[in-house]
Amino acid sequence: MTAAFDDMAFLAPVMVGQVALIHARMTLVDRSSMEIRVDVVSEDVLTGERRKTGTAFVTFVALDPVTKRPAPVPPLVLETEEEKAEHVRALERRRLRLERRKAHANE
């Protein structure tokens, strides 16, 4: 289940005749939720030129297929320094996301 789209940044358009290349990687796993970083790059099919066009952070919640309630997910294995640094940033995004949710609940 998609729980949130955060920090979606459109840096440049993907034009007609270009291909949108989408790369996604998991940056954070909590008990039942996962944050996925999605990077979009446009590619001109004639020249091969590539340009970063956007980034988004999407949060998903795993649901038990029977109860439809949040279900635990396996831990994220962080292997590289880049993955560890992105995970630290993901923890901060999660903190801010939870603060926003709490603020909206109190409105």
C-alpha cells in the first residue's frame, strides 16, 4: 500500500520522443514500512543524451494478505557508505514525515 509521496522534485521535463528511465532503491525499512527513492532520467533516443529529470521518495506499508493489517518486513541490509549515508537522510525524512502527519491530525 502506498502511504506517502514526499519531496517530489521535477528538475526537467521528459519530452516527447525521449525515454524515461526509472531507478528505484530502498533507503529505509521500519517495522512494516519502507521508503523507496525513485530517480527519473530522460534519454534522447537519437543522441543517447541523458538528463536527470526528477526524484521522489515514496513510502509503502506492507500489508498482511489475510488481515489487511500492517505486516513486518525484513530489515534493510546496508553495504556501502553511500547506502549508509542515504539511510541517515531517510531517517530524517521519516522524522519530518511523522511530524507532518501529527500536525495534520491536530488540525
